[in-house]
Amino acid sequence: MYLTWIVYALCIALFVWGGKFAGFGKEHFHDDSASLDVTKSLRGFAAIGVILHHISQERTFQMAGGGNGHPGEISIFVNAGFYFVAIFFFCSGFGLIKSLKNKPNYLDGFIKKRVVKSLLIPFYVNVIIYGIARFISGERLPVINWITNLLGLTMMNIYAWYPVVAVILYLVFYFTFKNIKNQKVCYALIVFVILLMGVIFSINGHFAWWAGSKNWWLHPDGWLKAKWWMVQKVFWFSGEWWVNSAPAFFVGLLFGQFEDNIRNFFKKAWWAKTAAVLLLYLAFNALTGLAQWQLGYWSEWNGEGPGIMNKLVCYLSQIPQVCSFVILIFVLMMKYYAVNPVGRFFGEISYETYMMNLIPIFVFRFLIYKPGTDGELLYTTGNYNLALYLVAVIAATVVLGLLFKLCNKLVYKLFKL
């Protein structure tokens, strides 16, 4: 577990390095806690968290000492991915509404700049990169699967769901605020779309449960007979991670719209109100935990069909958890935030590292699984191979993220964007 404590210590150090505390006084607050520089570092910390979350998902990190029942390495990150992505959604919503308020004619050219250039082009450049990587690795997919992957209708890169959801939210933001003068209606429509995405996931489940006989996935040979489009992580909205952090986008919009009012509200009796938000978050966290324990997102494995209602209840219970979390972060940063070169650096390439993270995770698996086996765990004295894997994945993710950013710039230059 030495690796765990080293990683945790480094994460704490990141929040201490460059930290600024406004003071205990009731009049002492950071008025720049939502500035571009501060939120960039916050996104950088979230990007590091996403990478560690993806690494912690590897089976060998979840089975300490060969699976002796103790928590695995960096286990705190296993179920924390949606928190980090919620920060991205919050910052996106906050930035969009602030720009709309402060920049004249902000929506003119919005589709080209914020949707096509910032999201769609990098998404399809990433599709091509991952298509080449998967082909070189020896993976041979059905022709129709290659086509749907290249079109973006199915997932060439299973981590690349974020830009799909972001594009949907950005388009809804654009068309509502562009064409509807009543902002309450705009916000209501955005909430409707966010909830609709949750319903779509609840119906979709994690795979094509509706194909084949009832509970086909529970049959001994069910997955062997399944066609490529029936398995997990193929279609859009096939997983709770597609939807459970998106409500933070709406919270970001509200905070951007009413930032001054919200700040003034919390400045009065900040300690008491922050404690109240913390207690609410803990209560909602317990509620979500209870819902997932009793019902669960992965209800397909209960033997009672797709379990659509189970998923929907879990999703609805997680909305206040996510919303209270990002509110708590915003309120805490009124008193304390950290800005340092590491946060800024990862903040500059947060999207790029997120999109390229899967390749290093796959390439360096020889360090944690025995070669020539079907994923048999590899253990070394002291589990030093896990530390080597973690360092290799993070370093390679950064390098590939920078190269990916360069590729996107070349495409922008090619198309004069």
C-alpha cells in the first residue's frame, strides 16, 4: 500500500502548493476564486483525478496482495471519476454563461468556435488516431463496426463519451439562448435535456439487453454468441458515466448567471452555510450509496431483465449528490484555492489527456498482467510493477496529449479555423 500513500501525499501536496487562504475573518474572501487562472488549475487537478480514476479501474489495482479482501491501490479513485468530470461540466456551464453575459454577440460564431473547433474536430481526429492504433494492435472488427466507429455513431475510443455529451449540451445552450428571450424557459429546456439523457441511459442500460432471448447475457454462452453491437460500451449512453455528472453543467450555468448574488449570500455566515452544504452533500452521498446498494446501476445482473427503474432511481438520487458537490467546491474556494504550475499545465491539456488516456492504459498492461494469459494478474515483490505502470501511463498520457493537441492545431491550420 506504499504506492497508495505516496499518490495520496502527492495529491495533497498539489492542493497545498500555491494554496491561498483568505483568512478566518468573516469579511475575508477570495473574489477571484472563479477566475480563469483558478478554474484552469481546478480543471488541471480534475484531469489528474480522471487519469488516476482510469488507472484504478484496472483489476490489478483493485485486488491488493493478490485479492486478499483488502482495498486495492489508490482505491479512493475507483468510484470518484464522476466527481472530476462534474468539475469539467460545472466549469463549462459557468464559462459559457459568463461569456454570454460579458461578451457582445458571443453566440455569433459559437457553433464554429465552441462546437466544431473545440469539440467535434478533436473528437474525429481522436477517432482516426484510435482507429489506426486499434488496427496496428491487431484488432479486426466487422466492416460495419469500423464504419460506425469512424462516423462516431459507436465508440472507437470508449473514453470519448464526454465530447458527445458536451456537444449536446452546447447545442441546447446555443439554440435556446439564441432563439428564446425568456431565460427561465432556456434553463428549463436545458434541465429537460439533461434529465432526458438520464432516461435514455436508463432504457439503454449497459448493452443491447433487448437483443436475443430474455436475460441472454446471463446464459453461460451468452457473450460468446453476442454480435459486436450487443456488447458493452458500443453505443451512446450505454453506461451511467454518460449522464451522472452532467447535472453539474446546469449548476455551472446558474452560478455564472447569479454569481454575485450567490457570493453575497454565502459571505454572510459563511462557516455555518458551508457546514450546511457539507452536511447536505454527505446526506445525498449516503442516499446515493443506499440507492446503488439496494438497486444498483448494473441491475441487468439481478436476473430480472434490464432493471430500467433501478437505473432511473439511482440516476435521480445521484443528481443532488453531484449538484451539492460542485456547490461545495465553489463555496470552499471562496476561502481557499490552489494555483500552481502543475495545475495550470494539466489545465491546458485536460481535454487532450482525457482523450488519449486509454492508449497508454492498454499499451502498458504487460506490466500488470502476465503476458500470454487471459488477463492473469502479475504480482512482484512490493508490487513495484504497479508503481511503474502508474508512472508510465501518466507520462505517456501527457506526451500523447501534447501530440494530440499539436495534431488538432495542424487540422485547424489546414481548414483555416
